[in-house]
Amino acid sequence: MGFLDLILNRKSESSFIFDFDIFQDTTNRLHMKKLAIDTCASFLARTISQSEFRIKENEKFLKNELYYRLNVRPNLNQTASTFWQEIMYKLIYDNEVLVIQTDNEDLLIADDFDHVEYAVFEDTFSNVTVKDYTFKRVFKQSEVFHLRYSNESLAPLIDSLFKDYGDLFGRLLNSQKRKNQIRSTVKVDATTAKTKQGLESLQEFINKMYKAIEEKDVAIIPEQPGFEYKEHFTGSGNGIQSVDEINKVTGGFFDQVATALGIPLTLIRGDMADVEKITKNYMMYTINPILKKIKDEGCGKFFEKKAYLNGSWLEVRAPSYQSIFDLATSIDKLIASSAFTANEIRLEVGYEASDDPKLNKHYITKNYAETGVDEGGENE
């Protein structure tokens, strides 16, 4: 009987130990991935959403229904800036985006769709879903606005990077927690551990005690009969150094995502050194190619071939990092050298041509003269 009592006591003590919910799963590091992608996608989206989409016809910019849809209100529930930000998010996350036009000319971004590709026929899009509504019709490629970000999705690359950086981040974080962790042991009288009521009471007491230690600066724990609580502080190592190592890992993953999307690291971090040159490169090699995709798709879908060849197309005015006042000296030199007319300069900097006929003439200052001719026009 003594041997059986010993076995039963051990079983009771084992069940008591495994009943406590003291182990937590800390393997989920998805916030690091989401933060990096959201920050980079938001940075691109904010830049693109500042663009102006203009309808050009015979050297004139028209403000018609299409202009209103692209720049003010694409549909009943979105502003233009929100609309273009969502397009950029989908381009980054899904590598492609589909925009359809309803019968009342609203532009809607599809949340899901089935894309069937053909070699010599038009691609088709079926089961197009916007919010909770699925269109029953099948859309042809010529009827939709369809963009791809790149030939291959960035998702596998980012997932692969995240796996390596996420594992390293988790190990460093767990290591830092263990260095400054307060460990405790609980010694319970065997008689108390045998009864279910005793276990439940102890579990409730430990939960309250743990919460008090975690949330309060000063926690007073009353002693209980048959219950002994003891802490073992294991703080060691340089905590600041460990935090720096964790920040380096998160920063490294963030840098890799930004580089994959073509965003200069110094620009997205807010560094001000040589910001003008960096911004120029960012606009030239990252933003302008995206705007070119949008322009090409818009010209092909919103204008017929004949109209396009006759001078009607979609023009995208990118957000400028310089004002006309910054360009004043350069503009003066271009006009004074007779290289360009004033109207040509106006079109180049994003303004409409003036109706004043003088702005279509070439001018040259007295500082510019043909070689071998004096200021009075006589040959030397």
C-alpha cells in the first residue's frame, strides 16, 4: 500500500505541474515583416498619390469626366489619393492590380479575380470581386485597367528574407528576455496537490500573484499554508548591447525590403544629407517607371489608336521636388539662348501653353552671337 500511495502521489504532483499555464508561444514575429512592407509600400503610395493625371488633346489639357475620375473621385466611396494608394499597395503585395469601370463610369479596384492568359487572344478576367460583390460578367483585357509591378512577385523573396531574419530576430529576443528574466519556483504541499479543489485554488492564487508582479512596481504576496514561492533573478550581460543587436536585425530586414522596392535607404530613414540628389534618383529610377506603366496602360485603354496618334493621350505629372523658383535661372538661360520658346518651357515644367503668340517665338540676348559677327551684325 505504501508503494501504491507513492505512485498516486507522483501522479497527482505531475498532473498539478502540467495544469499550470506558464508556457507561452513567442515564435510569431510577423509584426516585423508587416511593419517593413507597410512602411515601404506606404512610402511609394504617398509619392504616387501626389501625381496629377491629365488628359491632353491638341496641346491642350482637358478637364472632362475621365480627368475627374482619375484626380478627384474615382467612385462613390473613395477619393483619388486613397484610390491610388490602394493601387500601389496591391501592386506591392499582389504584384498586380485590376481596375474595372462600371456602367456609370465608376472606377473600382478588384479585391480578387481569376486571370486567364492567352498567347494571341485577349486575356480574360472572371469572378471579379469588389468588397463582397462578385461580377457575373467576364471582362476582356481591353475593358480593364491592369498593371503588373514586375515580371515575378516579390512575395517569395520577402518571405525568404523574413524566414532568415525572423529566426535570428526571435533568437536574439528570447536571449534578451532570458538574460533579465525573473524565474520563480513554487513548492506545494503534497496534501494540497491531491485534491482538485486545492489545485484550482492554487491556480487562481498564482494567476493573481503573477499578474500583480507583472503589472505593479511593488507587489506584496501573502504567504499561504502549504505553498512556498521563491524567485531566482538571472540578470546578466549587457542589456543595451543586446537591444542594439535586435535593432540591427530589424533594420537589416527593413533595408532589404526597401532595396528590393527601389527606395533609397537614406531617404526613407529621413536623412537630410544630399537629399536633393537622392530624391532625384528616387524619382528617376523608382517612381517614373511606375508612372510610365500607368501612363502606357491608360493611353491604351482610355484612348483609341486613331485618337492617340492624333495627339490625344494620358499624361502624368509627377510630384515635383523643386519649385519653378528653384528653376528660374535655368529657365532664363534656356529662353535667352534661343534653344527653347517660353511655351515649350511651360509644357516641360508641367504647365499649359499660353495663348500669347509672343511665347511661341525664339529670343536671344545680346550676350549670344554667332562666331565672327559683332554686336551690330557686321562681320569682323
